[in-house]
Amino acid sequence: MTKEFNFKNLIVWQKAMDLADQCLTITESLNGHFRLCEQLEACAASVPQNIAEGNGRVSTKEYIHYLYIARGSLYETITLLILFQRRSFINPTQQKAAEDLGLEIVKMLNRLITKQRSFL
């Protein structure tokens, strides 16, 4: 693996990819609600994308900025999943599993942000 793609070694990126994959599975199972499905796909995919993009930036300050964006996209993802569950598009078990993974990811993002801030 090249140094340029070392983000793939980050557990937080791997878990964010797992969450994005879960969200894609959910949207593929739904008929209709295209705008909400597209929004869920976009924000869920944005989490690992921003972790990767930040990792590829030159400065620590830029990296931290993208980690914050990833965290915001994660909150958006969880909000949509809660809405999907409230509307019975998904069952409570699916929503809880995704939210549990989301909590794990946000804790990891917070730790990574704190670590990166110590380098400033």
C-alpha cells in the first residue's frame, strides 16, 4: 500500500465505510422516497470520504477541518436513519445497529481530532 492511501489503515475510516455500506443496503431495499434515499447515500458516503480527503491534505489544520466535516455528515446520517425508522422505512433493530456504529465512529473521530490538535 502506498503512503498516499494510508487512510485505509485507519479503523475509523474502515468503520465509516461499514456504516456507508449499511446505508446503501437500506436505500437499495426501499421503493420510492428517492430524495431521502439520495440524501442518506450522500451523507453516509461523505463520512469516509472526508476522513480520506483530510488525511491526504498537507496541513494538520486542514486534516482537522475535514474530520469535523466527517463528523457533521455522520450526525446527518444518524438523523436520517432516525427519520427512516420513525416513518417505518426501516425497523428499530436496523436503526439501532447503525446508531451504535455511528456512536463508535463519532468517539473515534473525536479522539482523532484531539490527537491532531495536539500537533498544532
